[in-house]
Amino acid sequence: MKSEISVTFTLTGLNFKPDDITNKLGIIPTKTWLVGDLINPKTLLKRKENGWSLQSELELNNYELEDHLKNVLEKLHSQSNLLKELCLKNYGELSCIVYAIGEERPSIHLDQELIQKIHQLNCEIDIDLYFLPDEVKPNQNGNFNDIINNNINATFSVPPLSESSTIKKC
């Protein structure tokens, strides 16, 4: 699969210190930050809130969205009651990013059990889909953030449904 998928749970707010969240949860985050930290060392933009995030550890291009969500939620599951409370007092989000490359269209499926686990956390879910042509290559860090962040002007077309395609109605 050429497409890349990532999932990150992020908690942001002013009512906590990231180290306190780590200690309470007993889970090592992928990334933390404090108010005033630089968002990116190449800019002068600073964080307006504290943050604690945990990213899926699965390879970006070998798993479906559902697998990445399950990976993150399994790590958080043992502390779901505490996380629910934290999400009520702060802002919790599961951020899903899908880079569909060329003709590939990765599956975006959430079964009932997964939806229930997300609901129990009382967090929001954000799914960003980016359709990129085959010619686009990842940057030196292995991702497509430069393309998205620099607002490169390009025209992408989504192929029309074939005659054999079916659309399911709920």
C-alpha cells in the first residue's frame, strides 16, 4: 500500500501539566508541550495550550485506519475512566490523517466496538483525507506535511465510479 495513515490522541488545555498526565495515566506519550513552546523551531509561532499526545506505533503504510485507531485505544483503554474525566475538563481529540496516493483508496471503517470505545473517552474525532497524485513523494522525514502545509497549488481529480461500483445507503 502506498497510502499513509496515522492516528494520534491529543489532550490540550490550560488546566493540566503534561508530566502530571503522564504520571496519572502511567502511559508514555509520543509528544508533550507547554504554553509558550514553539510549535515548530522554524517559526515564531508558540503554543497557546498545554498538550499531551499519543500516536499509533503501527507503520504508516501497512495498516488500515481501523488498525491505527485500535492501536491507540488499546494503549488508552486501561485509563478510559480517567481520560473521560480529563476530556470533559479539557479538549480531547483522535486525529486521523489519511494520505491516499494515486488511485488507491484506503478503507475507512469503524466497527461498533471501536465507536463505543471512542464514545467512552468523550473525545472528538477528526478525519483528514488528502488525495495525492502518484508523482508526489514524501519529504526527507518520510511524510507529506510540506505539501499540505505549504498549500502547493495542484489540481487532483478523483476517478469517477465505474459501472460495477455500488453505493450503499444507510
